[in-house]
Amino acid sequence: MPKDHGIGASSKRREDVRFLTGTGNYTDDINVYGQAYVAFVRSDVAHGRITGIDTAAAEAMPGVLKIFTGSDFEGVGGLPCGWQVTDRFGEVMKEPPHPVLAQGKVRHVGEMVAAVVAESLQEARDAADAVMLDIEELPAIVDMKKAVASSETLVHDEIGTNLCYDWGFVEDNRDAVNQAIKGAAHVTTLELVNNRLVANPMEPRVAVGDYNRAGDMSTLYTTSQNPHVIRLLMGAFVLGIPEHKLRVVAPDVGGGFGTKIFHYAEEAFCTFAARALKRPVKWTSTRSEAFMSDAHGRDHVTKIELALDEANNFVAVRTETYANMGAYLSTFAPSVPTWLHGTLMAGNYKTPNIYVNVKAVFTNTVPVDAYRGAGRPEATFQLERVIDKAARELGVDPMALRRQNFITEFPYATPVAVEYDTGDYHATADKIAEIADFAGFETRRKESEAKGKLRGLGINCYIEACGIAPSNLVGQLGARAGLYESATVRVNATGSLSVMTGSHSHGQGHETSFPQVVSEMIGIPEDQIEIVHGDTANTPMGMGTYGSRSLAVGGSAIVRATEKIIRKATKIAAHLLEASEADIELKNGAFSVAGTDKSVAWGDVTLAAYVPHNYPLEDIEPGLEETAFYDPSNFTYPSGAYACEVEVDPETGQVTVERFSAADDFGNVINPMIVEGQVHGGVAQGIGQALLENCVYDETGQLLSASYMDYAMPRADNVPMVTVDHSCQTPCTHNPLGVKGCGEAGAIGSPPAVINAVIDALHSGGFTHVTHIDMPATPNRVWAAMQG
Amino acid sequence: MYAFEIERPKSVDEALAALGAEEAQPISGGQTLIPTLKQRLAMPSKLVSLSGIDELRYLRREGDALMIGGGATHGMVAREAATDFPGLAKLAGKIGDPAVRNRGTIGGSIANNDPSACYPSAAMACGATIVTNSREIAADEYFQGMFMTALEEGEIVTGVRFPIPQASAYMKFEQIASRFPLVGVFVARFADRVGVGVTGASNNGVLRWREAEEALAANFSPDALADVTAPRASDMIADLHGTAEYRAHLIPVMTKRAVAAAE
């Protein structure tokens, strides 16, 4: 019998009632009395010198309150970067300023040059159209390799280069890796592109700045995955507002996928303008603005070499990656191609020698930062593609080649600085063969061929580092933040609970799964537990939600706080039952004395805490509220094996995903239904990256894929029913729940499986000259590859 | 969007009178125009909506032809042409999504003549007649290149008369993002001729593939196209979704499939 509540139950997502009935409270639903509206004037050229901004005509237009330009932000801090990478030579990365409104130059299409605040949105937009920009256009640089080679066209003149950093990891491995490759029996080389993506959460970004003169208090309502982080970054580094005078609220947020982690100029602007004008100021992004101002994802160009010995054992991996930073460093951009990518290059394999080189490059494009998976999909894609290519070159079964090289003993210290605590890669490999029905593939292939289609089977094994992250470790790696999480458990007098968490739910289902954990621990119904999140005024300082960290880190903080509650409540119960604390047991919401029929209900204990008439006041304080901060001792390492079957239409190159199966090891699972939903969503995004999505700039820096007419999002008919399994469970050894995180796995594990399947299909049709197709494998690209 | 006035006439005469105003622009469903307005890419001072004109919302059989009022939505065509002209009904049933099909009209599509619109391929293949408030225009003369038509200022499409073929089919190869046709081919077989209309592909807008029409008139089978000269890549659209060569390649592929599917 599956459980119907607590850990392991598929409790229905309580938040969906409001999401699905139009009663959510999103940032755009928030309207503050007296609010004005801002329309931003954005650059329509990719690179240029601002020689004049004429606001006179616009200022005279109806409803206009004030027009801001870069000069209004002199003396105001720029947007800070939260991570400092040190390069191969011991130098810190180049970190040019990132102004709120452009200063002197514009560096990408969509950069904000001026801002018009007016009584109504229509008036703000009309006046924004009337702001005359005089921009002396400069040559733009979009291609990363050209950018690195160029000394004439510089995105930031003052740093004298377009290279942000040249990172080697682990630099000490470099010579050994070179030697191993030189002496290897076989080396497989692959050059590939990890395509630039636009996250496209359903809800575009919104910011409402408010200012209360009476208390000198600023409030920012914003679409954020981490309101405390925004408060710290914006308050301390941009606007100079101390935290106690700044509140950041991120209410219901309609999807984040990473792009709502970062601190954006629009948020700082609305907070700043509200103080300047003593009026609330609101901005709601249009979808067009989202395409040219939300941080993009991925955009790596990589060469990977895999060296094998005579027995097909992996002996070395060497990579060289160009990683696009865009025009400015977004909040966590430098960490994505380095610590979230280089550390994963061992994959599931015991390759003894690994060296990763990453050149981060400034270009005249929108900043690039974390997007679902962030660095780990890029690592997995190149590794799993080159292994597949090697298997073909060597004429061996691709799964057998993987299995032969699997890590099987844990803990396992990789040559790229992380230690996997636990895992069982053969178990998920066995499971995928079963659920994907490898045995029936040849029959299905024949059926496809009878219809004139080519059919391919692609597999992929992945590992990811989640549960981000041990603060002391990431501090050594350049993080300018701690990555613990916080929770306050407030027990109310009659026994219900409010759990204030620093995690932030923007679709993940925390309001359902977190109560399951607490319910399991105390034995009270889930509906007696409420999750409070998203407001710096009523949650402890926490770091928010990304990197599949909320349950592993945030959930662990809730466990620690709940343990403190139980310890204190046990003392109260012992007093009430006139028994020794050591004899008290908590079960099914009641405290009892072991070996007796004496017991006291949870609600009576909590009431005693707030009505302490009969209470051990000499030993403990009244009340029942505890806070815990949890800092993980290691990353968690979810892993799994995915399989994709595609059909390719040989006449048109059209690829359709016919079957997709995912066997994941997420450690312990709190809510299987939510976990499966996370995998479904991740796989849909991964199929989107593999077959559909592509953010394209032309060589002048104009964004060609600037709307849904040209940027293809995955739709229901692009994604088959996904068969998921999470029965292979090797619990995480270092957090109290034994959980690993599941939010990004689908997006990490699926792209290589899709492309491996496409290549397999083409080979089955005799197109053996095709060794790789870059994502997205559009019909045109597949057809062109078949032509040779 | 900029502010504009809107009029909702109830008859063609009222519509024509309203369109006499300076900068007045007709809107017939608005599935292209409204997104354009939202992006502030057009600034008409007055829109004259044709959607409320009941006399334009009909499909009716006229002998061997199907007459479709300019205000008929794609959804109406999909439903009401299903018996008389299934090839056209299926074309209409795959335009956009239900919301688009319930707003967009055949008159609006034909008047806009987007190079990736579906209907023009059927109009060309069938030798349809475009009926306006003042005259009748043969499809071959009506479509004059991307977004270009024979319509005069203030002239509106009141209907389209399609000769009903014995068999027909439309095959659309979708652009992956917009799902407009990257290449769409409508094949119509009549007693004495075959029509092949191609949309989405050419720099010159919708076209007839006359070599294929001749070959198929002699032998209405996919094999008949084996040695037929295909439209040249040099005339095809090239963009981020498809090279000119790819579009040129798709024309015979989609034509063969349309022939095989014709009913």
C-alpha cells in the first residue's frame, strides 16, 4: 500500500488549487495605491557610444513624472557579481562595471538607456517612444572565438580584452592529461555547440518598488527565486539601503528555471525611482523585453577529447570550452562554466585524468547565466556525446562501454575536486533497459522502417552535483555568498505549525512536500502545517531556490528546526506526564510514557507552551518556536540513465520523439508525484533544447529569435508520455533526509539521449558519415547533415 | 499598442463608408494585425472590424463551386466545408490553434497575403476567384508577391469562390516555432487539370508549380513527379528556419505526399 500522508506519499499539490483557479497572487497582481509606471528605453543596437539622449519632447508629454538616464545613477553602485573566478595563472577574472542604466556605451540590444516614469503605462510608453537616442554605432562582436582574438572591438574598452577569464581545472592535472592522451590507444574528438537558450518562464519578470516616507522603508515586490539574496545584493551593493530598511517580497512566482535568481537592473531601478519620486513604481516585462533582458542560458562552444586504452578503459578527458558571458557579468555567471561544469566532467566514470579549460568571453549579447541545470547539462552533453561517438568508432555497444567504465565504489573522489558520496550506476542502467524495453527496440525499428522512417535509440548516463552547497567549499571556489538554508518552525498554541523557510517555491510544490516532512516527524496531519516563504519580513535569512537545493538543504534546515521543537516539546510533555524525559515517546501526534498508557496529545503540549500554568518555567522558556540554519557538508549527487527513441523522416529530416524513459536515483523521495512531475518538466525542456530551442543573433548583434514566431518552445505534441522510475535509491549519506534533489535531472539527462538517438537513427539508414548534429536538431539541420 | 478608434459596422456598405476615413484600416479577425499593434509596429488611427458583418459569414454551395464569405472563420471552414471540400476543410482545421481559428477569417488571410499563409495555396491550386465589394479577380492575378495583392485602397474581400476539385489535399511542413508552413502544398485534381499551389517557400509569395501540374494531369500519382523540374532554390526564402535549398527540396516532397493523400 502506498502511503497516503507523510514522507513517501503522493500528496496532492495544495498550491495548485490557487494556481489553477486564477487565485494566485503574482507580482503583477500587486498594485500599490498611487503607483506610477515605468517604460524603459532600450538600445536597438548591439554596440555603440551614447552621444546624446534628448528627453525634452518626452518630458513635455502628458502624465510624465520623470525621465531617468545613466547620469541619474552616478554614485549608485553597479549590479554586483556574486562569484569571483581565479584563472589558470592565479589572476582574478575581469569584472567590468554593470550599470543600472547604460553609461557611455550600450553593449547589447535591449540594454536600458533611459527610463520614463509616468502616471499610466500608456503614457510611459508613449513618452519612451519620444526619447531620442543618439548612438554612434560601433562594430559588434558576437562570435566568441573572434571576440577573444580581437583587440580592436572590445565590449569593455577599459579591461583591454574580451576574455573574462581563462580557467584551468585542475591546472595541476594538465601535463598528466596531455601525456595520457599522447600515449592512448584511441582518442575520440568531438567539437560541439551547447545552444543558447531563453528560459521563458510563463510569468515574465515584474518589479514594483514602494517607499514609505514615514518609516524610511523601501519595499520591492519582485519575481525572484531568492528574495533575501536580492535584498542583500541590491541593498548593500547597488542602492546602499541597509537591510532593516528594505523588504523584498517574491510572492507567487510563475516559473523561474534559473533566470529569476539574478538581481536585475529593473528591480534596482523601481526601488530607486520609488525613493526618488516618493511614489510606487511598477514595471511588468513584455515578452519582447523578456527575450532581450532575461539572462539567457548555456551558449558554450566545446572541443572534447576522450582517450581510451587498448581495453577501452577511459584514460583521459580533455576539454576546451568557450563560454559566453554576454555583455555583462550576471549575478552567478562566472560560476556556471567553471564550478558547476568543470567539477562534473568525470560524469559516472572512473577516468583518472581530466583537464578542463574554459575561456569566458564578453560579447555584445544579453548576459548569460544559470538555466535549469546550469553547467551540468553542458558537462553531461559533451561527455555523453563523445562516449557515444567513441563507441561507434570502436564498434562496441554504447551502454557496455559506459558500464565498463562506471564508478562502482563509494565514496569516490574524482580528479575534478568533488567526492561522490553514494550511487549505483549499474542499477539505473539495468532499470533503464527494463523500462525502456531495449529488448523490443529492434521490432519497433522494423515497424518504423516499414513506414519509411528511421528509428534510433539513444542512451545517456548522468550525474549532477546538487544540494548547493557547502559554504566553506564554495567560498574557496570564489562564491561571495554562503549557501546554507534556514527555517523557522513556529508552533501555534493549538498545535498547528507555520514553517518559515528561506527556500522559495516557484512551481516546485514546497507548500505540499515540506509539510509531509514535518508531518512525518511529529505525526500530525499535513493540513496542520503551513509553509511561509517569499518575504524577507517574515522568513529567516535564506539563500533561495536553485540548483536542486530546496529539499536537500532547505528541507534539512526544516528537519533541524523541527528536531529542536520536538526536543523542547518532549521536555514539556515529560513535565505534564510527570515522567522522565528519557521515557517520553512521540508517536502519531501524542507523547506517551514508554511502557504505560499515560499520554498527552500534541495540542495539549503546545497549549501548555503558550499558557504555561503548569510548566517547567525554571528549566525552559515558554513558547514553541525554533530556528535552524543548515549548511551541507557536501553536494548531493543524483544520477541516472535515460533512453530516447526517435523517428527520423529521411525525406525531410524531421525528428519526432517516440519514447522517452528516465531511471533516476534521487535517494529518498518525499513525494513521488512531485518528483515525477519535475522529471517530466525537465525532460520537456531538454527535448526543447535538443530539437527546438535556439537563441540566435546575427553578426551585427541583432536578436533574430526575439519572439515565439521564431523561438520554438516545446509543446505538448513535441513530448511523448515519459516513463519515469525512481526506485533505484541510494540515499544521500550526509543530510538528514537522505535526499539528493530532482529539479534539474530531466534537463541534464535528456539532450544527449535525444541527439544520440538521432545519430543512431541516421546510422541505421546508412548515413554513417554523420557523427554529430548540433542542437537543436531541426529538420533542416538533420536533412543537411544527411546530404553530407 | 497605440490608442485607436474602432468601428464595428453591421453591413458591407457601412464598412465601406467607415473605411473612407483617413488612415482607416480594415480588421477581419486580427490574427496578424493585433500582434503587430501590440508590438507598436503599426499605428492606424481607426480600425474597421469586419467581424460583425453577418452577410460575410457563410459557406454555401454554388453548383460546382464552394462560395465562402470573407468573414467566415477558419473554424467555420473546417466544420462546414468538411463534406463538400474536405481538402480545404482540413487545411482550415490546421491553421493556428482553436483561438486563432475562431477569430481569424479567410477574407483577412487572403487580403493580408502573408507568404506563409495557408489559404493562398488552395486558392491558386483551385483557380479560385477572389470576390470583392466591386469586382471578381482570378487567383492568378490576385496574388502579387509577399503581402501584395490586387486589392485597391478601401476594397475588401467579401468572398472566395473555390471550384470544388474531385480530390485534393494540403500538406504543410511546419516551421517549428510559429507552426506556419515552412512549405505548404495544396494539390487539387479536377476532371481536366491538376493544380499545385505552394506557400511558405518562395520570395515571390504563393506560386503554382506548373511543371508538376502538367505531369500530374497526365498521371495523378506521386511517381509522376520523379523527373519533374522543381522550383529553383534561388527563388526561395532563406531564414533561420530553413535554407533556400531546403525549402526547394521540400516542395516535391510535400507535393508527393499531397498527391498520395488526395481525397
